[in-house]
Amino acid sequence: KQEVTQIPAALSVPEGENLVLNCSFTDSAIYNLQWFRQDPGKGLTSLLLIQSSQREQTSGRLNASLDKSSGRSTLYIAASQPGDSATYLCAVGGGSNYKLTFGKGTLLTVNP
Amino acid sequence: DTGVSQNPRHKITKRGQNVTFRCDPISEHNRLYWYRQTLGQGPEFLTYFQNEAQLEKSRLLSDRFSAERPKGSFSTLEIQRTEQGDSAMYLCASSLGALEAFFGQGTRLTVV
């Protein structure tokens, strides 16, 4: 059974700082890995998708990497802003139906 | 394209009542997923449709839960004889094959 762990559970940083969120998974037989953002009481917003054959993806200030063999992914956020405050969820897609298995998320607070 | 739409956004019901949620996926997406998220946890997979066929159900989906996707378009999730433990955010997602999954805003269910 796939298990996804996200570290740290919570992170508080001053505005402007660069930061890294970590995700690990137990079964390397994945099709893809997706990072999401979730604001309180809201649905999930997709940030980045990395296919299993890829090593990284970038979108604006966000960069996600994937090391499938070691079962790890990182989400790098550059020059953090208060508007980045949210919960960040990592999910791995696997199985014949590509269903996602999620971690519990990292609650990020960026202080002005 | 307006993305994945879920209705209602919030539902409060008395224990023992039946409730039904609706999900309208992105129109060209053939895959549709339902997930459930409780406070402080990541979403957990409930069930999956490819077009109109329900191809996988989680053990979390008890006999009181039923889902349909008639004609491979919108989907409904019904919970019969609701229990307090059913209180959660119910999330719908759609995708095209193994590509990026897009989530709706969710339906927040409170059973009193």
C-alpha cells in the first residue's frame, strides 16, 4: 500500500525567504506526482505535475523535483509572499486507474 | 471551460437522512474521481469512473454510499442514512488519462 509522508507538518517563514517542502513515498511504481495548494475550506488547486519519466517541473516561483528511485519529491518556493500561505499537498498517482494517494500536507505561513 | 464544478458547496443534514452531491467534470475528461477529506488529513480515494463505468471502489465506500456517472458526464454521490462520521469534505476530480487531475471546490457535509 502506497504511503505518502510530508515534512514538515507546519512551517512559518518571513516574507521573501526561499523554502523547501518535502514529500516521500514508499512505492516507487508511480505514474506521476502532483503538488496542490489548498486554502482553508476550499478545494485543491493544482500547482505542478511531474510525470514519472521527468526529474523536475517549474512554474513561476515554484520548482518541483522528483527522485523516483529514492521515493522523494521537493517543492521549492522562491521569494515567498504572504499570499503563498496555505496548505501544500503532495500526491502520487499510481495503479491501473491513476488514483492519487495524498500526504497530510504542510501548512505554510508566510509572515509580512 | 469553467473547471470542475461541485454542488452544493455546503450541506447540513440530520443523522439518518439521505444526501446527494453532484460533480460536473471538465467536459473532455474521461476520468472522474471522488475523494473524502477530514480535518487535518489529506484526501482519501473513494471511487473512480472511466466514462460511465465505475471501475474501482475503496473499502471506505460502505454500502450506504453509491455513485453514478450516467452517460459519462456528470456524477452523483449519494449517502444513505447519514452518520456523524460521514461529516467531511467530499472532493471530485477529473483528468484525461494519466494527465493532470483537476479538483472542484468540494462539498462540505455536516451531519448533526
